[in-house]
Amino acid sequence: MRKPDDGRIDNIIADVFRLTGTRITADDPIVAVLLMQEQSFKSAFSEFADHQAKMRTAFLEQMAAHEGN
């Protein structure tokens, strides 16, 4: 029975081998670390994108107010 993360794990294993030539397996502790790192990056990028969207909206509002003067 495959777990939902198996595709991600397979991709991580393939990436590690492609980049380093080192073979790891799904039960290797580094896989857990890399999964946590991947999740951390996704969270950080999501927060950054949200912040950028808010800043863009604020900028556009300022530009609209300036154009009205």
C-alpha cells in the first residue's frame, strides 16, 4: 500500500541521486529532513506571496489616490 507522500519521496530520492550520485532509500532519515525542508520552503514562499499581494494592493491604492489628485 502506497502512502500519499510516496511520489514526493520518490522525487526526493531521484533528486538526491541526480545531484550527488548518492543512493538513499525511503527509510533513510535524510528523507524525513528533506520532506520537512520542502514543507518549510513551501510555507515560506506562500507567506512571501501573500505579503507581495498585500503590498501590490496597497501600492495600487496609493497610485489610484495619487492619480485622483
